[in-house]
Amino acid sequence: MITLEHYLALSAMIFTLGLCGVMMRRNVILVMMSIEIMLNAANLALVAFNRHLVPVAGAAVAPDGQVLVFFTIAVAAAEVAVALAIAMLLFRRLDTVSVDDVANLRW
Amino acid sequence: MNWLILLLPLTSAFLITCFTQKSKWLSATLALAAVWGAFAIAASHLPAALHGEGHFVVADSFRWLSAGDTVFRYGFLIDGLSLIMLLVVLGVGGLIHIYAIGYMHGDPGFSRFFAYLSLFMFSMLGIVIADNFFQIFIHWELVGVSSYLLIGYYFRKDSAAAAANKAFLTNRVGDFGFMLGILMLFYATKSWVAPGSGAGDFRAMAAAISAPGWLEQTAMSIGGGRWIMTNEHFLWIAGALTFMGVMGKSAQFPLHVWLPDAMEGPTPVSALIHAATMVAAGVFLLARIFFVYLPSETALSIIAHIGCFTAFFAATIATTQNDIKRILAFSTLSQLGYMVMAMGLGGVDASMFHLTTHAFFKALLFLGAGCVIHAVHTNDIREMGGLLRKLPITGWTFLIGTLALCGVPPLSGFWSKDGILHLSQHPPHYAHDWMITTLPTITAVLTSYYMFRLVLQTFFGKPRDQHRYDHAHEAPTWMWAPMVVLCVLAIIGGQLIGSPDTLEAFRTVTRPAGVMEFEPIHADEQTILHALLIFGLGAGAAFAAWGPRRWIHPDRILAIPGMRAVHALFDNRWYVDDFYAWIVKYVQQNVARACNAFDQYVLIGFIVNGGSWLTRATGAIVARYQTGSVRAYALLFLAGVAALLALNL
């Protein structure tokens, strides 16, 4: 029997994986991929919560969690579009994809 | 039609300022036409008023503003009281306008002067015909502004600019109290006056106060009825505050200091504003709102004593001054004191009667002083002498004005001033003390003394400055013609309006029941002897000290031990000005310094600069965490979220 706890444990693992990727990786593409992984971990948790916590009344299940996931996916897609454009311009201008090489936006 | 009384001078001021500055002739014509046009309208009411037996009234008003239930109206109320005041202001004012054409001839600001005069007429007429407190306050302040402009007419002269400021600031003190009083009365009218009538309407308020049992009703209750103020107490506080406005405008002690300095203005201004009309506005206001004071004997007693003291105080100072206009200014103060005192003693008619006759002879005296100054180019009476031969018309009219002021029968001053002296010798019980019964008579003696000291030094004796004497010449027709008219009024004005029937016609519709009836002076032997005795004492003393023979030389009087101190007291105006200067220099300046220190060190130093320092210091610390490294941000972000979760869970 797969319970809510199993889903949440998996979600937490995936999230930690993404977080570590963001903090450790230097390649900007990989950092973005890690962010996507974190977003999907959150999506998984949302879907699981919806399935297990919302009471089933007849056949109709309130799909709030699922709908929210679609929003997340849409926003993530938009974010990736912007971020990839930034990454591409970064490479064209500075000839690098390492986030440590563009640390000149500071006080 | 009646609105034109206000509109004509206003239009004239506007036209002169905007269009006719270049043409002196046109400016003067406009101003004169406005004054005499308004005078004709006012005079057209005279027959109706004389047959109205005190019930004559013409009124109209329109709604100007409304805030919630409170309606502010602007209108005119022409009854006997405002009609006599209108005729005085416009009649004397019109004559002085004519005089000013001659006096200001050749002055580069000629048009500006007439614009100011018209503005003053508009402001003053607004006070006279106002039918509510709201309107009277607006015009009260407008009069203050016109007075400021006219005192400071020679604005390049430092002393004139300073005098204008002094007049304005001193009036501010009085007007502050006046405004508080008006606000109290406004507050009260809500419960007194039927809805629909304007806030502070004189007639509605007078009617409410006269209602039986009204005085015992509650005006204010604070703390759930633990502290209750009856209408009677409410009224006397409001009345005392309102009286502060009177003290400022009518220059009563201790707010009198501005009037002598106001003589820096051109002489026609001194005659019109600072002798005949504007300074009488306070007395007029007392008559108009006498219903506020009548219920409270305490308030009336205060008014009577302040007026009485001012009369005496100013007369003593006038005995030592040497500037011809200043002597007349202190004399004006003294006479205003008489009027205010008469109001306090319940003699509304007596006071208004004296106001009218005083306007005639004091305007005449000032215009005469203007002619003298015009002729010898100095204000100092010690440099004059023997001018009667050089200035016969001025001299003789001045002499008649002086006799009228001293109350010599049968001139106008006798009828009005002896009415007030009579009142003071038989005062109502609340003011029956030595001050009220003796000081006015002593003041009358002093009046004769200082006026004859002035006349003897100016017009008689040997010329003390031969050069000035040789160049003196009689004033042009523009100047002496109005003086002759005023002189006639100063002679016959007493009998003209002093009869019981006429005074009855000139009473106000806002007059509450219970005001003392004016007892006209019966010119029997005793009264005439009494008046002549007072006059003889003062004039005789002046003749002995300042006459051609100088029987008792003033230096010999000064030699008496103690007299020098008394002379210094009078000469320094009882040190009131010095006292105020001391207050400003030490008290006010130290308070200001303390406030400044609080501002500099606490407000600016601590709160304003401290706040900005805190922000900058925090910024300097936080800025170190902005490394530019994305990975470091992610770590910090994680730490922040973790910390938040830890705190919440």
C-alpha cells in the first residue's frame, strides 16, 4: 500500500537533489535543470496531497491540487524560456556558462 | 441698491489698482465718487430712520457657505446704529479724501494711496453693516490689512515699516481672543438660533438671549453632567474674549502700543483711520453686540475699568509728548477710553454719541496738524510757535476743535463728554468705586492741559525757529475747505444729534432690553460751570506753564522732588513699550532659543539624522551579503527558509 508518506518522502528526496544541484553546480544549464527538478518535487507533493487529503464525495474529486500543478508547469515553461535566453546571451557575450564567472553584479 | 455701499469702494480700489495708476486725476475722482456715492445711498435712509423711533431696519443677506447644518450668510443690516456709523465713516471719510488730494499732491504714490483708502472704506463699511459675527470678523481683518498698508505707506522709511508691523502684530493678539470668542458664540448659536438663520446672526442671537429663563439654561456639559456651564457663564467668557478684539482695534490698555506709532502714516490716514473711524470700530462692535455683555456685570465692570484706566493713562502721557501727531494720538487713546468706559457703564447711546462728535473734532485736529506739518515740515512743537498769524484758517479751526475736545459749552464735545462724565459720577452698582468716579474728571482736566500746551506752543508766542516760520504758508483750498466743514460739525454736531429724539432714532435693533437710557445733558448753570471749571483748571495750568509769560516755568515744576520721576514715567509712556521690549528680548527670545535647541538637537539631530544614520549603518552591514554569487544566494535563501520553518514549527 503506497501512502501519502511515501509520496512525500520521494518528493523531499527529489527536492533535496535539486537543491544540491543548484548550490553545487557551476554550469548555468545544469542549475536551471536543478531548479526544474525542485519544481517537479513540489508538483508531486501537490498531486499527492490532492489525492489523499481531499475527501472523495461520490465520483467527483475536487481537482484543486492538480489544477495548481498545471499553473506551475506553465509558469516553469515561461521561466525556462527567459532563463535560456539569458544563458544564451551570457555565452555569446562572455563566452562562459559558469555562474561563478558572472559574479560582478554586487555592491 | 444698498449693496452699492460696499461695492462702490471695492470697485474703486480695484479700478485704481489695475487701470488708473498712471492718472492721478482719474484715481482721485474714482475714490471720491465711490465715497460720496455711498454716502448718498446711506443718507437716503435718514428720513426713514428719523421717523422710525428706533425700529428702523433695512436688511438683506445671501447664503455664502454651508457646512453641515451651519449656514454662513453675508449680508447687511442697516439700523439706526449702523446708519449713524455709516454717515460718520462716509462723511468724515469723504472730507478726508478731499483733504488728501491737497496733502498728497506731488507724492509719487498718489494713486496707490487712493487705492488703499478705497480698500479701507470697503473694509470698514463691511464692519458697519455686517449682520453676523462671521462677516464682521472678515472685515475686521480686512481693516487690519488696510491699516497695515496705510501705516506703512512710506515703506522706504524704516520707522514706518516697523510701525506697520507693530500695529499688525498687536492687533493679532487681540484678534486671537476675538476669534476664540466668535467660535464660542458660533458653537452656542447652534442651540440658540432657529435653523435657517445664519451662524452668529446678531438679531437672532439678541432675540435668543432676551428670552426669559434663558440665562440659567445649560450651554455646555462636560463629563456626563458633572461639570455644567450655564449660558450666563458661557456668555461672559465669550464676551471677555470678544472684548480682546475691541482692545486691539480700539487700542485699549494693554494693547494700545500700536496706535501712537501708527502716526508714521500720512496725516490724512491718521485722521481717518487712527482717529475718527477705524479705532472706533471696537466701540461700534461693543454697541452692536451689547446683548452679549449685558447679562454679565463682571464683564461690564472689566470693560468700564479698562476704558477708564486707558483714558487716564493716555492723558498723562499726552502731557509730556512733543510730537504734534503723537499728542493727538494719545488724546485719541484717551477719548476711546472714555467711550469704552461708557459702554461698560451701560451707556451705549452716550458712548456712540461721543464717538460721533469725537470723529468730527478729532479728524479736524488731525487735519489741522497735517496743515501745520505741511507748512513747517516738522512734527516737533518745540520748533513751532506764533503760527496763528501765518496759518489763520488752520489756527482758528484747530482752536475750535481743541475747545470742542475740551468740552467747552456749547461745542459738540461738551454735550457728549459731559454725558459720559455724568454717567461716571453716577455709575451702576457694579462699577461704583473711586476709580470710575474720579479718574474721568481728572482726565478731563488733563485733556484741557495737554491740548492747550499744544495750541500755545504751536500757534501762539514767538516763533522758536525763525527759518521755518518764515517759510510757513496757509494750506491750499483742497485742504482747508474740508476743515471748515468739520469745524462747523464740531460746533453744532452736539445739538444736531444730541437730542433725545435723534438718539432714539439711532439706536440699534440688536439692543437688548435693560440698557440704560441716555440722559441728555441739561445745559443748566451747574453743568456749564462744572464743564468750565474743568476746562479752566487744565487750560489755566497750561497757560501758566506754556503761555507767553510762562509764570510757572516747567523747569521749576520739575525741580520739585519726585516730579522728575513722574515726568520720566509719563515721558516713557509708563514704560509699557519698554516692558514689551523686555519681554520680547528676554522671555520670548529665550523661549525661542529653547525651541530652537529642541529642534536642532532632538528633532533634527536625533530623530531626523538618527533615522538616516540607522538606515545607512544597516545598509552598510547588509551590503556585505550581496556577493554576486548565485550559489551563495541559494544557500542564504535555504538558510532563511529553514530558519522560518524552524521558528514556526
